[in-house]
Amino acid sequence: MEFYYVKRFDEDLDFLWERFKKKLEEAGFLLIGERIPVAITETENGIIADYHLLFICHSELVEELVKIDPNIGALFPCTGFGYRTEEGNYLGVTLPSVAWKIAGEKVVEIMKPMEEKIKRIIDSL
């Protein structure tokens, strides 16, 4: 089972990244941080460039999850990511329904609608 959702694009990564952030904010998500930690790195499968990270939260979900467990902050935020390869540009998101299973099924169920919303945003780009 994969712990992420990722989609390949032909459009420029910087253009996609800005549209991704705008659509997330329009959908009520909070963007609480952004980093580009790797400019260029070489792997067995080729070069990865401009690796972006976006830390995403939703205040209504945080409130609901804190009621279940006040230590839920250890799992926040969700992470969006983007990068370039020789094959194209990619945007993705961590899937809380997989990565957060350690917090219990109730948490997973609460996170699924948010996860699906972010996947739809990526697909709409």
C-alpha cells in the first residue's frame, strides 16, 4: 500500500506549485510552511530537481482530531510535495489514511474526506 498520491504533469513545476497552493487555500486549507530542500540530486533513476515541500493543515479537522487525542499534533501537518525529473513534473500528497493508521481508525475516517479533497485538487491541475 502506498503512503502517497502523486501525479505527473507536463506543465512547469513552478506554475503548478502556485496553482496547487491557491486551490488548497480556496478549499479552506491552511498552508503553514513551505520549503525547497533539494535543488538537484542524482539518483539511480536519474536527476531529481527543485524538490518542494508544503505543510498543509485544516483548522476544523485539527479541532475535531484534538478531541480524540490531544497528542495528535505529533502527526500534523500533512505534506504536499513536488519535484522535477527528466520525465516530467510531479505533485503529490501524503495519504493520512495510510500514514496515520497508528492513531487509530477513528482518526483515519476523519482524515479520508480531506485526503480525497486534496487528491481532487491535484487531479484538477
